[in-house]
Amino acid sequence: MSEQTSSSTYPSVNDLSLEEKASLTSGGDAWHLQPIEERGIPGYMITDGPHGLRKTAGDTGAIDLEHTVPATCFPPAAGMSSTWNPELVEEVGQAMAEECIQEKVAVILGPGVNIKRNPLGGRCFEYWSEDPYLAGHEAVGIVKGVQSKGVGTSLKHFAVNNQETDRLRIDARVSQRALREIYLPAFEHIVKTAQPWTVMCAYNRINGVYAAQNRWLLTDVLRKEWGFKGIVMSDWGADHDRVASLNAGLNLEMPPSFTDDQIVSAARDGRISPKQLDDMAQGMIGLVNKTRQAMSVEDYRFDAQVHDDIARRAAAESMVLLKNDEHILPLSKNARVAVIGEFARTPRYQGGGSSHITPTQLTSLLDALQQRGIEYDFAPGFTLEDGEQEQSLVDEAVNIASKADAVVMCLGLPEYAESEGFDRTSLDIPAKQLELLSKVRESNANVVVLLSNGSVVSLTPWQDQAKAVVETWLLGQSGGGAIADMLFGDVNPSGKLSQTIPLNILDDPSMLNWPGEEGHVDYGEGVFVGYRYYDTYAKEVAYPFGFGLSYSDFSIDNVSVERTGANTACVRATVTNVSQTAGAQTVQIYVAPGRSEVARPVHELKGFAKVFLEAGESKEISIDLDERAFAYWSERFNDWHIEAGTYGIEVATSSRDIVERLDIELEGDGKSLPLNEWSNMSEWRKDPVGGPIVKRMFEEGRDGRIPALPENNLGAELFLDAMPINSMSVLLGKDGKVLTQFLLDEYAKETDGLH
Ligand code: BGC
């Protein structure tokens, strides 16, 4: 590459005509940037994502979801998020980039880090968590991994795309606090730590404004506050007003609506400023330049077998062992096993919609058992269509179950039941599968259930019938091998839930406002999403956030917490594998705020570490907690705020399994707002300047210099505390006015020049 072409500013936007600049702000076709060949700007391909490459075969300019080139299907985020292993996620990212290089794809569209606000959301399988800390700290691995090879990512869908119902138009009405604490932090963390080369804006509106036209979101927050350096593209068809979007900070409309002339005329008549157009177009040149090197590699072939192995390792860490009564798992290698369920032969390994890819190979559980030389009987038990149960399938399944030592039942959601494009209406798996489970259970008590689904399903109605339940999510192309390894103990399950499994969907805090009505949805639960709600309000759940068993047993000792600054801390602990089996434990750190001016969740995840341990081995872990770990978003300050006081630091193995809790005292950030006549007495008392003035007011009242307020009267104090000081006259008539003025005059004297 010549020195000139490697520069992110070549060619400069100053060398381009107005028409050329405008042309850079929309795609060439459904999957390509618009080239300007004579200026040396190629029309590179950008395509899905997010858990493997989905590139249209043949005419690559068309939208053809059916025919795509073979690519490794890694576990979708539903699975990968349960690994709690960002390094592994990064390896997957590197592998995906290699496939992009072979296929000459400059940007892969993902990861998608929207919050799983409600488990019925149709794209929960593609998203990472109900918790923004976990989502950001895992998905960042994809961005780092892909971009380390010179290929771009597109962090999507920015922002607040949490449902499929009416997704192209819905107005998500969210408080500033919930935005900052729940819906934006995963994006924020990834932007600040990994600088994705592109961000994809969402379809929906946020507090009335389409994401594509939302200057507050795309410019003020993303670029100015977080320092984003890349370009923003629209989701496919999300740009409804080229001029408004470009002014808001959208660099690229995808796919093109062939309306670049609108940009040209708006630039001519001043509706778009020259600087804004230059910035947007220069961003596009910068993106092309970042990818030039990788896109100029010729005849590159990725190693499909190596990538399949990575997919298998990722699948192995994605499985969550929910229950294992009598240590039925792992199964003995000599056990006579009946395998029941169509999913064993026809795995559900990825979700439906724009992320659907053609795998390079596919290993079902039956394939994997054969490869291992395991003898088994198989009965499909049910079909994957939405039809009636067939009695002959039940009879066959019961028959093989009755002759087996153990039964492995593969249950879950068929493809028709969940996908991008629509939300589910129930958490239940199809009734015919559950009827089959009851019948099988009657003939064999040793039932192991393997679940395949992209978002949680109800377990309560049936889990008593199984001795073991493993949530395998959607495991990608190599899931069959990973499951077989886990069943027979060659893989020790280490996944942890990134999503709470509720007892009943009606317990979910968002259900009062799901999925909205008349074009809008109110996020009435505020920051109380998922476990933040269940744990704060002590609601029983089927399995808590962060939960997952292992074949090993672990202990966590020597827990200590040390302040490292006014509002930061470091947590240390020793994790030991106290069993005979190598395995991994994920230690989770939750911060529990003490008394607060605002309603805060009882605790929130602020750190984690996955520790791999041989039998008997111990390791020290240390996890830093930065200021953000303790802060809430204050709508009053329009900023993060750390209150002084006591905070609990919980060292845990799930949000409900707290191993140890230690308290620390923080100094707080000392922020305060100027007091005025509308501040109430309680605010005056607590303020560093106002507090002493209030004391003086009482003293001078006692001495008779000004009117006296009632003292040692709790009722009156509480009453006064709640009143803005300009209302004191309501209680005290003219005397009240005198006191209000006293407070304001004294405050003015003391703060002269400060506020
Ligand atoms: C999806 C995006 C996807 C795009 C291109 C949209 O419908 O929401 O996630 O990247 O299509 O396929």
C-alpha cells in the first residue's frame, strides 16, 4: 500500500465535488458502499453479522436471505453471552474477520448489544444480556477481535431497539436515567474501549425522534461525549429523511434510496452546512481507508476446520447446567442411552432473520454421538412443525426410553416460534413436547433435558420431571459435538445465565408496558430491568441471573475490599476448585448502594472474572471497581453522581448466591446544586453551605432576633423538611416570610461568586 492511500484523510473531502461528497453518504446497493472510482474510492462490501458472515452468493448487490456463501456459524449471542469469557469472544471475532477477508467484506454488521428488556423479544437470541455491564464487557470481544485483523464492525442497533413489534416505527419512551444506566452503557463501553469503525442506528424512535434523525444520540452523546471516531450507518431502511439524518450525524444511508440529489440541493440552499456534509463524507473516506489493507489481500483462504474448532469451544462454554440431581450428569460412557427429540437430528443452532447464515458444516448431536462411537437408540418424538402430536412418535419414544439406563431429551423452540421480525407471546415450549416428556418420564426416571432456544423458556411446569436440565441455547454449527462432550464429561459446563429465567412471564417488570400501544411503548420500569427488579423486590424466580452449575465444586475465600481512591475500590478473593474435576467458576461482583436520594436496584453487576482451575487448584483474582461502578445518572445534575456513604460489595456466583458481602465507605463526588427558594428544608439542611445557615436560623430564633421555629417536634420537622422554603408563610404567616428571606440572604452572602 502506498503511503498516500494508507492515510485516513486521503483523498481529502476537499478534492471532491459537491455531488461526489453527497454520493458517499448513501450505499451503492444493498450491501456495498458507493464507489468513486476516479478518486480512488472503492465500493467495498458491508454485510451481516453478527455471529458469522452472511454474504449473499451470486449477485452480491441483491437482498437474498436464502442463498449465502458458506461461513462458520458461531454460537449466536444467546449462547456466547453465557460464556462470561471475553477472550473467547475475541477469538471468535478474529475468526469472523478472517472469513470477511476471504470474502472481501470490509465491515461485518454486529455485534448487537441491545438490552433484553423482556424475554419475549424476538431478537433476544442476537442480543447479549439483560445487564448492560455484561453485554458491553462481553460483546467488546467481537469488536476487538474483528478489527484486530483490519475488518470493521458495526455496533448495533443504536439505540433502544428492544422489541420487534412495530420495530420500524415504535416510539420508545425512556427516562434519561434508564437510558444512561440501562440502554446506553453497553454501547458506551464498547465505543470508549474499542472504537468500532461503524455504529448502526436503530429503526425505532427514542422519546419521539427516529434514531437516524436523533442529533442528541448520534452527535452529542456518541461523538461529543463518548469520543466516537467512526461512521454511523442506518439500519436497513431506517433513514426516512436524508437531510435531517445527515444533520443529526448519520454518515451513511443503507440501502440507498437513490436520493443523493436531496443532499446536493440541501447543501446548496443551506439546509445542510458545508462543514456537516464534509464531516459526514470524510468519515466515509476514513472508513474505506481503514479497510483498504485487509481488502487488498488476494487469494486468502480461512481454515474452516480451525474455525469449526473455535465454534465448538465457544459452544462448550455457552451451555448452562441448571440442574443436576443425583449427579446424573455426566453420563457413564457405558450407559445405554435413549436420545429423544427431533432437535437431536435436526439441531436448532441459530436464529431466524438477517443473521441467518449457511454453515460450513453442521454437527448434530446424533452425528457427534456416532463420531464418539456411542451406542444409542433414537426416536424423534415430535415434529418441528406447529401441528398435532402423532401418537406413533410418542409410542416409539416411550418404547426406547423404557429400555435405556438414561434418556436424553432434546426439547426447545422450533424455528417458527422465535425470530427477528416478531416477538413471542409466551415463554412456553410447544405442548406436544411437554406431553411427550411426561410419557417418557413414566417409563424412565433418569431424564436429562437439553434445551434449544434463543431466549428463555418456562421451566416451572415441567422441570421436576427431569433430573438434569441443560440450557444449550443456540450453539452454532458445532454444538452437537460440544453437547456430546458435556454429556459424557469431556467438557465441564461453565456457562452462567446472562438472563433471568422467571417463574412466569407475568412477573416480568416490563409486562405492564409490553409491547406498547398506538405507536409507543413506555419503559415504565425505569432502571428495574431483569434481576434489578426481581432482586430488589424479592420476587421468586426459576433461575437467577448469573446462575450456572458445574461438575466441579468451588470455594471462594480471603475476600477483601480495599479503597483505591475517593470513589474507587479493588476486590480480591481466592477461588479454589475443591473437587476432583477440572472446571471453571465465574466470580461476580455486585455493588449494593446504601441509602440513596433516588430509587436504586438493591445491587448491580459491576465486575466478573471467569477462573479456570485444575482439580484442587487455587487462584487469586482481583477486580477493580471504577467510579462508574457506584454512580447513578442524576436527572437533576444531568450527569453521573456518586453519593457519599456506605456501599456493599458482594462477591457472588449468581445474583442470588452471595458468598460474602463487605462494606466500604465512599467520599462521594461532592456535587451539589445551588439552593434557592424552591429548595425544601431537607435540601437546605443537607447542603454544605445551607446546613449551617439553617442551624443559625434556629439559634437566632431562640435568641429572639428572628421568629422562632418549633423545635423538638418531629412531626413539625418532617412537615417542614418536605416544604420548599418559599412555603413557610403557609405555616407561619408573615414570620415565615421573614425566615425565608433570612435563609436566602445568608446564602447569597456566603455563596457570592460561587454559584
Ligand atoms: C436488521 C439489521 C441487519 C440489516 C441488514 C436489518 O433488518 O435489523 O440487524 O444488519 O437488516 O441485513
